[in-house]
Amino acid sequence: MRPIRFIPSILGLLAAISLLVGCQEKGPYSTDFDEVGSWGTGATADVEGVVRNGVYDMFVTADSGLFWATADLRLGDGTYELSARAVEGPVDNGYGMMFMMDPETNDFYLFEVSSDGFVWIGRCVGSCADDIVFLVGEGWFESPAVNQGLDQVNHLRVTTNRGTMRFFVNDQPVGEAFDNALVEGDIGLAVETYGLGEVRVLFDSFRFTPANP
């Protein structure tokens, strides 16, 4: 079981996979990763991201860091849903979604689970290098809602409405928060490593349903 961490070990060790295309706005949005679409793909010395066989396959070789791919969208209040599973590497990992990402400042909300049963919910300022605002708990917190182990699907969902956020893992509530620092932005897929790399996560789907006006 991972120890509860008060500051994620991602500071100063960041990488992004990006692809510049025309920015889509507002939604709704849905992908099962049958095609690349606007998602960034590519490889660096630390991470590879590719769409194949109906998943977004992200493989992180670096021992420590937060790595992501974005979709070049601009979405706001509504319901964000992501299904994913870690299939290789240590269970002391992190994976999940980014939302309302500001591409100019790299500020974003981050909602992650780990394969050993923990959840992390917060706002990253400047890619988490400048500041971290915890929205639920004081960093990673244990939750029975998480399906533990490798090759176990976890479904993450968050609803946002004028700063009020409700977070769910596998349809079980894991926290509520209020934060209106970000009101719209891009979405992303995130994988995090903690001292040991070779982590592979398969993202099966990402959906966004706008809030009613």
C-alpha cells in the first residue's frame, strides 16, 4: 500500500505530448479512441503515447514524473468521465484525467487514482511546479471505491457547476469541493510514476456532457 503523500513527487519532472489542431469548443464530446482525432501522440525518452486497438496507450519509462496528452478542446461546466486501467508496472502509480486546462499557464484540475487504492484531487498551478491546491484531503487518500491491482478498470467521473465539483470513482462518491479558479479549458490523460517507471495505462474512453444552461 502506498503511503499517503502530502506533496506528489512530480515537481520539476514534467513532460507533455501535444498536437496543435483547430480548437473545438463547448461540447458535448465523446471518444472511444477508435481513431486519434485531435489527441496528441508521440514519444520522448520518458514516455510514449499512441492510439491503437481502441485505446489510448501511454507507456511511461521514467521513474518519477507526471506525463500527459491533451485533446485541444475548450470545455466548461458539465460532466467529465474517463475509463482507464493500468496494465504494466508497479501498483504505486497514478493515472486519471485533467480538465479545464489553461494552455497558456498550464494550470489544470487533476483527478487521479492509483492501482493500490488511493485517490488524488487537486488544482495544479504551472504544471504543478508553481503550486498545488488540494481540493479533497491533503494529497493522496485511500478509498475503497478504487478497483485495485493491474488490469482493473476504474471509471472516474466529475460534475462541475459554477465552481462546485463532485467526484466519483466507479460511481461511488469520493469527495466534493468548491473552486472557481478555472472555468473552462482543455482535457487530458495523465500518468504518474513514483520512484519506479515502466508504467503502462490504457485509456478506454473519455466523455464530456455540458451542464444545462
